[in-house]
Amino acid sequence: MKTIKHLVYCDESGNTGGNYIDKEQPFFVMAGLMLPQTQEHNTACIEDCAKALKVNGELKGNKLLGSGKSEKQVLKLMNNLIRFCLPTFIIAEKRYCIACKIVETALDNEYNSAVTQDFSWNNVMKKEYAEVIYGLSDNPLEKFAEAYDHKNKDLMIDAFRDLCVELEKANQHKLRDLIIHAIPRLEENMKDELDSLTLLPNKALKTLQLPVFVSYLMLLEEMGRRYNVLYSVIHDELKIGKGLESVFKMYKNASETHYQLADGRNIFLGWKHVTSVKFCNSEENLWIQAADLFAAALYKMATSIYQNKPISNDIKYFGKQMIQFTILDGARSADTMMALSTFKKIWEALNDKQ
């Protein structure tokens, strides 16, 4: 079978670095446009969009999606692009990611004697625990996020104790007991994690960008293996770009290995189909500018619904098209990292079921 080569131009929206508790920016989105290498020159519709918007410089989604007229032009561009581009994206809810990080920190079998090694691969149970923690009050989640950001041991212990109190009230005794067992070695756990931050430049390991970036590339690798496609990824320039490149090389150069998680999802090491990752100046690349518009449109759709703000029919139509990509069977081009209640709220709003 002939191997096909594709380019994936991607960008982000909603990035707050290591700050997971910015309630005004509840999501982080990484989004890309995948196209055959032979279509790279086909930028006419992006140029037409810039002319219609009377933009002489760079197309930026956070500036253009504020008014109805500009929004309509941007979404018209998206509809034109998906005729020959495959949308790829991950939408991450920051509050849910805090809950997941609590699970990863508290229930690490290296530092918690009540957790077995098998738990490392049981993402079904991890998600169940994350949903429980997500449903608690803001106080312990925000306290954990602050403690994690500043590596404050005492504040972290307070956060864990607050979690245990709330879990007791919620009759979540098993999870409470597991978290209690994490406290004796919490200082050692935090010290080791603090030391690991030096492994990548610009504290890339603290950001939400890193796990989302890896998950995004993992989607591409799985699609490449299924459909025999090679992907070159081109992202807008980032402060942590070198760190992300280092992580890409680590996965690509690792011994080829395949793990399957409890829910059937796959983890691949020794990437063969994501062949390269590079970072380019968006001012000089129309495709990255289009990816920026795409990420911003997804961010606006999710955030507006989450915050109970009205959305236009154009955004609703766009969102309804895009959300379908996250529920396809097999190798998908899109995914979400969010609480079930959040996904349900977005789904129902886009499908007029509220």
C-alpha cells in the first residue's frame, strides 16, 4: 500500500500556562488542519477571508471572533477548508484536568502503598475518580492547583485533607481512604516532581500544553497506523517549543511498544507516522493563521456554552459539525478532556436538547 504524506498545521487557544484555575478561560484548545501535502499551495480561500475582513496583517482569532460580521467570515472559511482538510483537535476543560492531576498525584503507586501497579493502566477507574473529585466544591481543587503551581507542601497537604473531608461527606469512602494513604509520602512525591521540571526548558512540564500536545500527536500516530499516512506537524512558535520538540523525539525514538488501556484506548511508543514537529512564525504562514482561527472558534463555542452565553446559529452549526469528530469509533481525529456533565451540556446545546 502506498504511504500518503499529510501536513498538519496547528495552533492553540485558551493557554494560561501553569494556571489551571482561570475561570474566565475554562478551556484549552489545540486544533489543527490536516491536508495532503499536494494541497499546501491552496491558500486562496484563506486569502479571500483576509480580504473580506480587510485584514492586511496576521489573522488572529481572538480579535476576529468578537463581532458577528467577522465571526461569519471566519466560520465561512472553516466550512470552505473542511472540504479538503480534516479537522483535528483536543478540547481540554481545565477544572477537569485539575481533578485528573489530583488522581495522578495522589494515586501514584510509587508514593501510595494502597495503590497497586495495575492502576497505572486503568484509565476507566481514573476517570471515575476524576469525575467524583470534579463534583466537589471549588475550594480543594483550587487549593491543589495553587499548591501544585507553587510546589507548596503545606498547602498541598491542606488540599488533600479538604478533599478527604468532602469525600467523606459525599460517601466516597474508598477514594477518601486512598488519598489519605498518599499524605505520608507527599513531600517526597512533590520533591521528585519539582526535580523533574528541570528536564525540559521553560517549565514545559508544568503546563497543560504538554499533556494535550502528546495526546494530540497520539491521535495522529494512531490514525497514521490505521490509514498508512505520514504526518508532518507545523505549529505556531511557542515559548516551550523546544520542550515539546524534546518530548516528541522521546516518543519517536523510543523502542516500538503498544499499550492498551482499560477502555480500549492505545498508547504507542516508537512513533513511525508522526515524522516531524516544527515551530514556525505564524505571521509568515497562512495555514497556521487558519489553524489559529479554527482553535479560537472551537474555544468560543465551548466557552460560551459552558458560561451560559448565547451563541449564533453559525457557531452552533460549526460546533455541531465538529463535536461529531470526537465520538467516532476507531482512530479519531479529535477528542475531549472534560467532565461528562460538561460534554453533555455542550452536546445538548449544539443539538437543541436543552
